[in-house]
Amino acid sequence: MMSRFVPLSIPNFEGNEKKYVNDAVEQGWVSTGGAYIKKMEASLAEFLHTDNVAACQSGTAALHLSMVEAGVRPGDVVLVPPLTFIAAVNPVKYQFATPVFIDCDDSFCMDPVKLRDFCANECSFANNQLKYQGNPVKAVVVVHVFGNMADMAAIMEIARDYNIKVIEDATEALGTRYIDGVYAGKYAGTIGDFGCYSFNGNKIITTGGGGAVTANDSKVVDHLRYLSTQAKNDVHYYIHNEIGYNYRMTNLQAALGVAQMEELPEFIRRKQANYNLYGQLFDGFELGHMIGFREDTYSNMWFYSLEINRDKVKASMREIITALEEKGVQTRAIWGLINEQIPYQHEKTYQLEKAPYYAERILNIPSSTQITKEDIEYVVEQVKAVLEAFAHE
């Protein structure tokens, strides 16, 4: 029987979660209206130093709303990453648009050098419109992977040069911000045209499900909120002037989120401290090393990545994960590349080198905010033992 289990990433309810949720229930406001939704939006806006945030049903809903607002239409092209969760790309298909996969750099985020190369060498640009194979390139989806920040200074310059919208997928990067450079002080999700957040159960804060979206124009956020509530123009006669969506966050979810926002700074502090401890314990280990975060940022360090030395460890990632499960340590592979998955196998890719390299080498290790020092030491001990056993086969 397994005597110990260290989960990968689980929610942490140490604050006022029960108090606020019970309050919402007692008031009877449990669905898509209520004071906690407004409180959640205001708390996010204050934390992110932005004017307006619209709470919604999920990070995927936030991304889809951003696509709609960015004017992505059937036949348009959207530039996307291959190394991320598939939800970052699926909304392109919701709009019957075409994704083109651009490689990542060593931060796991989109490579701005290859992004510019693609725009300059594979596309045409005339009358302020970028086109790929005759189709308008409307947007680029930039994912801040695992709490790392993409090179937004370079990406925003490219977007301005070619008149394309920037949709920031900050679903894993709530609290990450630049500390140097042209965007010093700016948070992930507040630099591009749109910023999307997720509050799924494994994220740094959670509302069970839920998400949020912001934009560089407060009126645009108001319209995103309007679209998320079925585009209702007249609350008495149910008049709808646009196609809307059932993408609104519920008051119960928001009540949970308001409490989680109160704890966010402490959650980030723990994530950072735990990452640093992992780094110390893996230091000098020849079969794997911890992947760092961009030096000019203050990262929430949401998820931890160990790069496995494939020159010495030939076992498949599934074999490694299974062996660690038997030791009571829950881990996961980074992701299967989206462009290799059945719905996307026929889509275009551009200079994919780093993405497949890291897809074969990255093991994500436990990163919950309530993980203990002893748990971390146990994880490192078991990871080292498993990799050393495979290395000697």
C-alpha cells in the first residue's frame, strides 16, 4: 500500500472561502448575478493595475471572447504556439479560422525571432494588412507558460509593425510582471490588446472553474462582459442586438475567488520559496535540472519544470511518470504538441525546433502552495532514484 502521496497541483483554501460562499448561498445569489462577481472583478483590476476586468466562465471563454472582439472571422489566420494546453488554440477553430504554429524559445513561450521571420518571409504586407497565403492574419496568441513571461517587448513591436492583435494567454501567469525594460511594472495579460486568465482548480487561485478577461480599452472590456451575458440589451424585454454567449462567472464561483485573491500574494511567495528549494536540491544533479524563469520578471512560478538529460535517460516520459506514481509522487509530461494532435495535424507549422525538443524532456513536478519542505525533499529523492535507475538500465 502506498504510504505517501504528493499531488501535482491542488487548490488551497486557507482563508475566507467558506465564509464568502456561505454568504452567497444565504443571500440566494448563486448564479450569474450578485455582488461577489463585481467584487471579484474589482479585486482583479486593482491587483493588475488595470481599469476594467470582466469575470467569465473559464480561461477558454476568455480566449474565445477575445477572438470574437479581435475580429477573427472564418478563413482568417491566427498565429499560435504548439507547446501549451490545447485550450489556447481551440478558440481559433471556434471562429472557423486557421491556426499557424510558431515555435517557442527557451522560456517555452513564443519565439519573437521566428514570429518576425514568419511575418517578413512567409507573408505579404500591403495596405496595413498582413496576409498568409492570401488570408488575413488577424491575431497572435501569446501564452505565458507556467508563469514565465514571453518577450512582450519584441512581440508588441512585431504586432505594431504588422497590424495584428495580441491576445495574451495569462491563464498560468496571474501575478507575473516585468521588473525591467519598457514594460516594467506591467503584469502578464495587461500588455497586449487582450489578457485572459483561468481559475481552474490547479491554478494559483481557483474559483472551481472560472476565468477573466481584460483589454487595453475599458470600453472593450464592457463589450466583452456584454457578450458573455448573451448580449442582452434590454433586461425587461430580453432584447439582444448581437450574438452572445453563456460565459458569465457565477456568484458562487466569484465568492470563492474573492477569498482566493486575498491570499494570492502569499501563494506567490510560497511558490517562489518552493521553487528555490527544488533548485537547491537538484543543483548538480546530472540527470536533470530545473528550468528557470525570465530574469527581467517577477514570476508567480506557478509550475515547476525539470529538464531530463536525454543523453543518459532513455526511458519514455510515460515510464518515468508511472514509476513515480508507484512512489507516491504525481508528475506529468509538459504537453503533447498541439500540431501533432488529430484535429491539427494538417495545419501549418513554422520552424518547430525547441517545442519538440522540450516536449520530450520536460517533467512537471509537484508545485502546490501547501506542499511541505519534507514533501519537496521526498519528491526530489524519488525523482533522482527513478532517473538513476533508468539511466543504469
